[in-house]
Amino acid sequence: MIIVMKPGATETELKEVSTVLENAGLGVHISKGSERTIIGVIGDKRLLRDIPLELMQGVEKLVPIMESYKLAGRTFKPEPSVIDVCGVRIGGAEIVMIAGPCAVENHDQIMGAAKAVKKSGAKILRGGAFKPRTSPYSFQGLEEEGLKMLKEASEATGLLTVTEVISEHSVEVAAEYVDIFQIGARNSQNFHLLREVGRSHKPVILKRGASTTIEEWLNAAEYIMSEGNYSVILCERGIRTFETATRNTLDLSAVPVIKSKSHLPVIVDPSHAAGRAQYVLPLSRAAVAAGADGLIIEVHPCPKCALSDAAQQLDPETYDSLCKDIEKIAEIVGRKFKYGE
């Protein structure tokens, strides 16, 4: 349920309503819009059945929320959220580019990738340190040693960093090194892990599972937000369909659908959707045109030498060309992106 306060409701009236809710054992989330303030009530609304909230000073109306994702939905927060990560704003007017290799392999590789993607306009460096792979014999990542290299590349270039976390242990270790956690598709419904990153209060990129519906995806975000972490960025990365020409089928319709249902920013990962570098450029252009707030793209100094997902990683020259295209498309759709450092 949400409580819509009257225009001009005072801070005292707002506090009185919040106190009543908290005393009833309910959570409170306040969202201040340009015209009205909305109080989100978190918990079992039956606890309020004997409390006449609608008669309290400053209250305009009570609105039930029908969706199971209360915190992530637009009913709860009508205005789009902008996630500010150390000055990089995701969900605002600017298209944010996140780029880097699938996995951190060695010092020269991650440093070369960082310098290349920054030169083209990226703001955030991606690099996997914990790699859950389909085969137990595939490269599993360098873990903490890889995180140290990622941090060193960040300090050398000024880029923010994101890495995937796969367990409570990896959350604890990665927290010391990176700016943003990523929850991969395999863990999108690992509810224990979602709660763990929620308690960390570090920004989270939440990827859509390969067979996850949009409602299930938003409910996964709800798990993170229910722990008090509202810095959630949704990432469409393709879903599993009958088609085998690409690794996954990129669901670009998810971008406008999410924006109609949720206030959270949404970015697109064309690399994991395509599975082939040749398709990444057109899918990236289409994603920006569809309204994505950013792109997360795999870029490797020498893709053919990559220890994981070699076929889908761009070389720096191709990524640079893509960023030039994104600058032009962003302007056409009323967004901003600055190519180059």
C-alpha cells in the first residue's frame, strides 16, 4: 500500500504518519516527487486495519499496490530513479557505457582493456573475477587476485568497476575492491544471494535470467530492495528461446516494458545475447534507440586469445567505432553520450 500525502503536507504531518506505521511494525519508504510525497508501506497491511490512516492530517488517499513488486514498481515511485555511483548517474539523460573483458586474465590484459574503453567514452570497467561456467573444466576466474588487478586498473584510469558476485564469500571479498556488484543470469533467482547484496548497500546490476519473466525479474529486484538497497540497475541480456542462431534472444521489448512498470534504470548486454561479436554493434544501436539507459559490452585487447567467451568480445577498434555511433544515436533519441575521454 502507498499513502499519498496532500500537496503542501508538512514535515510534521509526514513524520506523524511515519511514526504510526513504524509503531505498527511496518517498514516506511518516503518518495518525494515534484508535486506530492508518497509513503510506501512495507509489510502486512492487516496490521493497520484498526488505524484510520485516511483521517490523519496531511493524508490525501490510500492506494493499494496490486503488484507483488512493491518497491520496484512505478505505483510506489512514479518518477524514474537515477542511480548515482560516485558521480556516474545511471538512468538520467546520459547513456552510460560499461565495458571490459569477460574475465580478468592478467595485469596487461585488464590494464590494456581499461585504457582502451576509457579512451572511447566508457565510464565503468567490467571484469569477471568469479566465473560460474557451464563446464567445471573451463576457466573459473582469478578471484581475489583478479579483483586486485581490476582495482589497480581503476586507480590508473579513473574508471568505476563492476564484477559478478556468486556467493556470500565473493560478496564479502569483492566489496573491498569494486564499486558495483553484478548478479548474473544464473543467480537472478538465488534469493539468499539477492538478500546478501541487498544488505551490502552497494549498487547492483541485476541481470535477467535466461528463462525469467519480467515479473519474476522485478520480484528479484524486490528481494534486494527489501533489504534497504534501492540502488538496483536492471540488465536485459537475452532470454532462452527456440532460436539457435544467437546465444540468446535479445528481448528489446523488455526495455520499454520495464520502464512502464518500474522506476529502476535498465541497461542492455548485447554481448551475452548475441554470443558473436558481429551482432553486438547492431544490437547495441537498437538498444539505445529502444530507450536503454546504458550498455554493458565485452571488450578484450585480443579477443581470439580470451580465456572465456572469445567469440563475443569486441576488439578496442570495433568498440571505438561503436561508441562513435552511440553518440549520434543518443542525440537523435534525446539522450547524451560523449565519445572520447
